[in-house]
Amino acid sequence: MADNPRLESLRRRVQQDPSSIAFAQLAEECRRAGQLQEAVDVCSGGLEIHPAYHSARVTLGRAFLELNQFEQAQHELEQVLKSAPENLAAIRGLAEAHQRQGALPQALTQYRAALALARHDPDLEQIVNDLARRVEEPAPAATIALSREPIVEPATEVSSSPLAAVPSVEDDAVQRGKARGLATVAALEQWLDAVHVARAQLCA
């Protein structure tokens, strides 16, 4: 598809005057048109002449971001923020770079900084709320492992207790019952022996 007239006009302008600050506009138009590598090349060349042109460096950072070249994107956007810490476009670009790399806490910090500058921005508010839920939700309570062995109190031996040597009332009753039983058995045995002797005398 043919380039739009504005893009062609900017190209001719930069070609005619390589030192023109129009390079920043050309690079941004290339980025928006999806011609990312051209945006990078145009920005890189122009920033060699105009290194303090922050909007061009932001365009370069965003072009790197869309090319998934995250380290280069972060480098360019951080360079902007060193000189212009309230540059909203650079803050949002850096936040997106962190988010796309999975560094959600860092992304949340940058998005909150952006929201502080652009209060009541519904898109930023939604992003901050979503990230906050993902980053700051409480960790699940630790569960007790099923394999953990229960703590069992050691059994106390009966002999270790000072009360073990003291017979209970129940033990005394049992012992007395046994003694009476043995005496009864002995008396019966004596009676049977006497019966046997008397029968032997009668038969004699």
C-alpha cells in the first residue's frame, strides 16, 4: 500500500535537510504506520544531532518496544526520564516495557506514577486497578502438609510414677478374695481326705 502524503513529505524534508528536527515527526509517522525499523533508523540518526530531543527518544523507545527489543526500549525511555522525570509518554512506555516482560511490580509503580500525572484517566485507572489486584493480593494461607507426622507425647511407664507402688483399694479386695478362695479349697481337700479315711475304716 502506498505511503500517505504526509509521510512522503516528511521523508523529502529530512532528505533535503538531515539536521532538520522534522526527523522526529517522520519517525513517529513511521512508527504509527508500522514501519518500525525505519522509525528506529530515523530516530537514531536524528538523535545523533539532537540528543536532547525527548519526544524523538520516546518514539525510539516505543519503536523498540513494538519490536520486542525491551532492553533497548527501557534504556531510551530511562534516558528521557533522567532529564524529564514527568514525561508522561516515557513513563507509560517504561511501564509497558516492564509489564510485557512480566515485571508486574515495577510496571505498577510506573503506571501509578503516570496516573498521578494524568488523574482520572479511565484507561490508566483500569490498568492500575487490574495490576494492583494481581500484584498485591494476599498470598494463600500455608497449609499443613499431610505427610507431617503428628507430635505424640511419650508414654509414661507405670513404674516411673510414685503412686505405682501403692496398692489401690480394688487391688486389696482382689487379693483378699483370692486368699479366701484358697482357704476354702484347702478345707474341702481336708474334708475329702477325712471322708476317704472313714470309708476305708468301715470296709476293713
